[in-house]
Amino acid sequence: MSEAPSLTPSGGARAGSRAPRGGSLSKLAGFAAFVALFVQACHGVHARPQDLISGVHGMADILSRAMPPDLGQFVPSLEPIVETIDLAVFGTVLGVVLAFPLALLAASNVSPARPLYYFARAIIGVTRSVPDLVWALLFVTAVGLGPFPGALALGVHSIGMLGRLFSEVIEDMDMGPVEALTLTGASRLQVFTHAVVPGVLPTLLGISLYRFDENLRSSLVLGFVGAGGIGFMLLTAMNLFQYQTVSYLLIVTFVLVALAERGSAFLRSRVQ
């Protein structure tokens, strides 16, 4: 009778000591796997830190030739700046307009039929998986150089990104109002306008504003493939070794992206 109490605590102590040891081993194994993955990535990209150190002088030379920024490019850059903003606006609006109905079909809780569900999911997957830069190259081949192929590329890629996010928001919405209106005999259109839209609209607006911020950044890169905007002007200046113009355009890019980011954050805070 006197030995029973002593066995139970010791057994409990041994059982408790095994659990932390097993957890520590799993954490150690996970860390080792992460290190192995990073080492393999360094080998795969042929990482050579010594080359970066030896190339510091070349980067310093370029920076010295880029100063001071050529402020005389202010007037010539106004049209590309507006063009860059127009690219982001067009691509975002096109993406929102086409992504919303696709999201309704791709949301399992409101989709009217399974074939339409899989069809919408397939379109969203294709438009999202192909990068906007590849879409821009395709549209440049189709319609030629200029801002229009860049705007189309942003719009098509936004369909996939927004469609996925929109559908997830709709699937996570509160279905109580939808079920209540359905029980009262409301039509599908009435359920949509009085239950679905009010429940998800603030979140969808916030996501759309965030996408505009992303499209503005992407429009700068699309200029490198002839889609117009600041990116095309920046590429031209780099090819002509006009580093003072490059530094000015980089400053303009930073200011433009910062303003768009702050503006989008402010508007998202107002609608959510």
C-alpha cells in the first residue's frame, strides 16, 4: 500500500519527461531540414558572396554617376507617370468587374451548379498561375507596343488573384441572412442583393484597393516589355547609360508607390 503512491508520481514524471524530449527532437529535425533546404537553394542559385563584395566598387561607381538626379526630366516624365497610374486603374477595374461574377460561381456555398463551380475555378486558376509579365508579352504580340497590352495583362492577372480572394471571402461569409431570406421565399436576385452583397462588400472593397496598390507596382515592371509608363522610360534611360535620369525615375517611382500605398491603406480603413 505504501509503494503505490511512489510509483505513480515517478511514472508520471517519466511520461512527462518523454514528451518534451520528443518535441525537442521534432523541432531539431525541422530546423535541420530547413538548413538543408537553404543550403541546397544556395547551391542551386550558385551563391557567391565574394563576387558581391568584389563588385562593390562597380556599384559605387554607378551610384556616383547617378548623382545628382536629373530633375530636368520632371516635365517629360509627367505623361509616363499618368500612364502608369492609368495602367493600374484600368487593370484593377477590369479585374474587379470580371472577378466578382466568377467568384460567385467559384464559391461552393452560393454556386448554382457544380459544373459552373469547376468552370469558374479553372478560369481563376489559369489567369492566376500565368504571371502578368507573361500576359503582357502575349498581348504585346497581339496588339503591339504601348500601354494597352500592359493594362490587359494587369486586368487578366487580377481576375485570377481577385477571383480567388473574393471566392474565399464569400465562402467564409455568415450564411444566416441568406438562409433567412431563402426561407421567406425570396428570389435568388433578392438574396444576392440583400444578403450576399452587404455581407461581403466592405471586405471586397478593401481587397480591391490592395490589388490596385499591387497593380501600380506591377505596371512599373511591365514597362520593361514595352507596355509603356515609367518602366519603359526607365529601361530606355538605363540602355542609354543616363544614370542621372535613372536615379530621378527611381525617386519618382518610390514616391508614387508610397503615395499609392498610403492612399490605399487610408481608403481600406474607411470601408472596413
